[in-house]
Amino acid sequence: MEKKTENIIELNDVHTYYGRSHIIQGLSLFVEKGEAVSILGRNGVGKTTTLRSIMGLTPPRGGRVKIEEEEVTGWPAHKIAGKGIAYVPAERNIFPGLSVEENLKLAERGIPGGEGWTFERVYEYFPVLRERRKQDGATLSGGEQQMLAVARGLMGNPRIMLLDEPSQGLSPIMVIAVRDIIKTLLREHGLTLLLVEQNFRLTLKLATRHYLMGSKGKIEHLASTQELIANEEIIRRHLAV
């Protein structure tokens, strides 16, 4: 018997605007439960807008967004987050004037049975945050802020994580550190990941399927990691690298 797949994220003919600017024009994509999928494309094609459309931060004016087969189009962002989604934006949005631990506390959301992500568990994965837990989160280095942003997302005990440019502004060493943490989360905790990232080498290490996005949110190609590794011309054509 053929195994039934479950689309945990599904976009159908989504249209999203900023004011009168029609940014996403008819986007459709899906992510299966437990999958790690990326959206690759040049700057300005609509990758971040796609994540914001899913989260209801920039609500689509047309089409449908489904999370775990439930339509969430038009829902407020906090209600969509309550479906078990953590959104880590490129800006990280660390709250200045609050300590690392206070930033984490704001996102804390327990789950029945007391299992899931706690301060202690987060600190096991991010020991640097334990060391700096009393420090103002806004004074951390770029790499440490990225770790705090991911850790804060985990404190909500999500099943789905949307990551926007996690390597942005990081040193090569910090990119590797963040990559390894994300890989561990995917392998050991069954998170579903939708990743937007300009660093395609990082993307190939994390995701197994890749939507190559052209202008106005048009999907021009869908490729596996193996296909992109075997044919670098696809990457050059879509990312101009």
C-alpha cells in the first residue's frame, strides 16, 4: 500500500500585496510533516513575504494557506502561531533592555505533561546562552543573537519552524555552529522546517527539497538536494552565483 503523505504546510494560488504592490502572484507550494524544505531565489523575489504570508503578518488577499490541513487564511498572527509554528525573522527582533532569559521567558509556552522545551533544555543546546542569561539580549554578538532567536522560537514548543536568513551577517564559524544546531533539531526532534536562505551551501546541508523562486513569487523550478549538487548550473541560473 502506498504511504499517505501529510502536508503540514500548503499554499494554493496565494496573492500577497504591500499596499498596491502585488508582491506574490499565484504562489503554490507544500511542505510535508517532518520535512526540511527551502525557498531559494535572488533578493526581492518574495521569499520573506512568503513566510510572512504563512504567519498572517502580511495576510494574503487571495488564495489559501493551510496548516495541518486547516485553512488559516485571514487568521491573526498570534492564532496561527498557536497552531505550533515558530517564525524566526531575519531581523531576529531581540528585545533590547531584556536579558537573554527574559527574552526566552516571553516566548515560553508549556505543553501538557510538562515535556518539551524548557530553559534547562534550551541551555543544553545553546550553552553560550546559559553563560549570558543575565546579559541584555541586544548586546550579544550577531551569532549569539541568532542562537537566542532560534532558542526563543523553541520555547514555544513548535512543531513547525519558519527560518528567514539564519546565516545573515554571521561569521563562517558561527554559520557552522548555527547549522549544526538546526541539523540536530531536525534529526532528534522531528521539527518541520521551511527555510529562506541566500547561502545555498548552508541550504543544501539542511533541506532535502528546494523551491527556486523567480520574480513575483513564481516557482520556476523544484529540485532535490542531489539534483542541485549534480547540476550547479541550476543554482547559477536562479541565484546568479
